[in-house]
Amino acid sequence: MEEKELILNNPDALQRADSLDMFGALYNLPEQCLKAWQMGMQCALPERRDYRNVVVTGLGGSAIGGDLLRVYAGDRMEIPVAVNRDYLLPLYVNRHTLLFAVSYSGNTEETLSAYDEARDRGAAVVAVTTGGKLGERAARDGVPQITVPPGIMPRSATGYLFLPMLAVLSRLGLLEDPAGEVEELASVLRGQREKLHPGVPAADNPAKQLALKLYNRIPVIWGASATSEVAAQRWKGQVNENAKAPAYWNVFPELNHNEVVGFEAPAELLRKLHIVILRDVQDHPRVKIRMDITRDIVEKAAGGVSEVEAVGDGTLARMYSLVYLGDYASVYLAVLYGIDPGPVKVIDHLKAELARR
Ligand code: PA5
């Protein structure tokens, strides 16, 4: 057995490498999702208004739930959902906007700025946070607050930072009740974790196998618009934050109109890439064909190509199944690089420097 595989097959080594117990948080994700859904079903609601758009404002691990919501709502809601990752809000935000201000720590300055702006513009606001300054401002302003449990990394809290928003939209009548899909989501994730957790050897563990393929390569993750796009973006972010390594993502069909042309580059450069294609049963039939043709084009040049298929019947389960696999793979990749997956010192440094200036 290869040396790297031996590392992944040693549960003690995996545990020692993971000072913040990212593996534990991953294992608990199905229960987190169910709890998060209940929190959203029980929280205070914003007032019922003639809402014309929904905006989720947040950054990094606190923004990806907004993308899950945007994609899920895309063909289920009559008003648009947008994700804002900036200090400022788009001009259309006004009293007809329902805005979720999401910050796990509650102290992210871009989110606090957008929160203040949303309040000034008269938008209905819901805060999703463990507390911090966002929690203080929401309490001061009498804004409904979904207080999520502290103690994990923001990117380990996707259930808390996504499902309560879904519940609120459903309770406001903006979205059909997805309770059945939430149940299925938890059951699909429970099934997946039994194949992905650290105790399962690499030979039987798809996340460990992917990490071994991505090791010493630059991951390039390709999803499809309106289905696996969030998972592709999430994989990239998780490789960045957990494995502390570069990664890139793109979507079909757009990448067929630019990125694929880049595969005429020198072989030495292309060999460094490992392409992962995320597939979903709901991908547009023409996109499925595009994926096949594109694979033929790039696999002669790239260092490797892998394909992953979403699991489950409902959209929630399928989207999250891809996210879950990537989350596990990125933590295994961290261990292969000898990196502690949890701490993100560079982000902490940036926030500390910004606070000083
Ligand atoms: O995953 C992380 O730790 C980051 O991407 C954070 O989510 C990001 O910096 C924003 O912080 P917060 O989630 O506390 O608003």
C-alpha cells in the first residue's frame, strides 16, 4: 500500500492531525441539519409584506448557505434570491426585500455594514448568527434572530446557516413546505457518512480516494448551472480553507465557451490539474452531453479526471450529497499535506489587521 494511503487508513493519525475536530463536525452534519430545520420552524418571523426579492448577505462559510438557498429556490419561488458578499447592497434592496444577514461569528465587518444598510433602506431583516456584534445589533433593533450554537468553524455549520432560512421562507408562504426533503436529506447524509468517515479504509472510502487523486494536483471542480454549481464552489472553498491549497471551480455550459480552450496549454502545466466533474440527474440533457464531450477533450491533457454523481431523490439531498463528499475529501487532503484542517490563520490575521486599521 502507498505511504499516503497508509496515513489515511490510520484513524489515530487522522484524529491527531485534526485539532478542531473537523471530522466530528462532519459526522454530525445530518443531526445538525435536522436541528437547524427545527430552529427555523420555531424562530420569530419577520413581518409579512409584499416581498419582491430575497437577499442573503454573508461571506465565506456564512455565504454558501445563501447559494444553496438561491439554487434550491431557483425553480420553486416566484421572486429571486440573490447572495451578496460585500459591504454594500444592490440598489434594488428596499422595503420589499427580505434580507438574511448571516455571520457565524457575528463580527464580519462586510456583513455588519450590509446589515446597517439594509436597515437604513427599510428591508425586513433576519439575523443568523452565534451572537457577536450582529447579535447585539439585532437585539437592539428588535430584528428576528436565529441564534445558532457556537463552537465549530463557520464552514462546519452549513446546516445551521442554510436550513433555518429555508424554513422561514416556507413559513412565510414564499416556498412550498420542503419538510419531506429535509428528512430525506438527513437520511442520505447518514447513509453517506457510513462510507466517508475516518474509520472506513481508503479502498472503500470515496472521499479518501478523491483526496489521494487530488494530492499534489490543483483541483479544478466543474459543476452545472442551477444544480451542482454550489457544490463546485463549495469544494473549491473547502480545499482552500481545510487543505490550505489552491483550487478552482467553474460551471457548464459556461466553461465550454472559455475555460476548455485553455486545455491547449503546455502539457507540463496541464498535468498539474485534476478535474472533478460533478454530475446530477437533473442536469440539462444538453449539459450531460457537453460533460461527455468535454471529458474527452481534457482527459488526454489533465493530470486526472474524476466524476462524482449526486445521491438522493430530492434536490436538497442531491445538492448536499455532493457538498458532503467534497467536505470530507478536503479534510483528508489536509491530512495528506500534513496540515491541520481546522484553523485558518490567514483569515484570522486579515480580520485582526483590518480591525486595527
Ligand atoms: O470558513 C470560515 O471560517 C470563513 O470563510 C468565515 O465564514 C468568513 O470569514 C466569515 O466569517 P463569519 O462566518 O464569522 O461571518
